[in-house]
Amino acid sequence: MMARAGLTAERITRAAADLADEIGFDNVTMSALAKKFGVKDASLYSHVKNLQELRARVTMLAAVEKTDLIASAVAGRAGRDALAAFANAWRDYALQYPGRYTATQTPVPPGVIEADPGAVRGIELTYGMLRAYGLAEPDLTDAVRLLRSTFHGYAALEATGGFAHSRDTAASWERIIDALHVTLEQWPSDNKEQQ
């Protein structure tokens, strides 16, 4: 158990993120977290207002972590190299930190997303990578949705053992990145022809 002294909102948030990776984001409660610290639930409420705020804090923490990992991976890259680095960092984060990853896929209360540097930076990073393919709105938004649903779907299925076929999942992943790269290069867009 962790020491009672030194509870802060940041320390509680990090512990909640760790707990989410152990037991699942949806299973994190104030009581379960209080047990980790060896304190009564009331001690946590001095630092976080309620479970909703705690979950929003974990979501923001995870968004920053995931975005930092992706930003580091794609730095100095473009085209397929950037796409592969982005995709691999996304997948690695999802598999290594399953509770935190779930938090990044969870809606947060209105007004929080605008104040979340990880989410805002993540959006900018994604759009920046896709602009290298010559995409403009509304195609950018459509491409972001394609990538997000592909990366999320694959990582979620892989994490739960959803790929029982004997083919190596890493090999399939590489082929999917190749297919996404070709799709992005050949995006059917009126906007692209006008540029």
C-alpha cells in the first residue's frame, strides 16, 4: 500500500491511471483507489471532487502520454513513414496501457476537451500528418475517422485476443498500414484536384 502522506490531485490521478491498467478503466472507483493509498474514500475528496472529475483527469493524462509518444515517433517523418510511426505508437500505447487507452476513447464533459493539451495536440498532430497527403476539409475529417476507427478497432480486437488465425498479427498490421497509405495517396476528393 502507498503511504498516506503526500496525497495530491496529480498523485491520485496517476494512481488511478495505474489502477485502470490493472483492472480496467470502467472498474476504477474512489473506494478501490482509496484502498491503494490505505486511506478512507473521504481523503480523496479533498483533492478530486468526484469520480467523474477523476476519470476526466485520467483521460487528460492518458491523452498527453499517448500524444507525446506519437509525436516523438513521427518527428521528422512524412508519408508512409509518418503513418507507420503514428500507427505503431498508437497500437503500442493501447496494448501497453489498456486502461489508460480506454480512457482516451471515453467522452469527457463539455469544456474539458478544449482545456486538454493532449487532446488538442493529438488532433493537430493527426491533421498535420494527413496534410502531407494533400488532403483538405472535408476529406481531412473523413481520413481522421478512417484512421482512428482502423487503429482503435485493430488494437481493441488484438488486446482481447480477437485474432485467432495463425497469421502473425504484426504482419497483418503492416499490410493494413500499406493499404491505408495507398488509400490516403489515392483519396477520392474533388478538393485534391483543385489544389
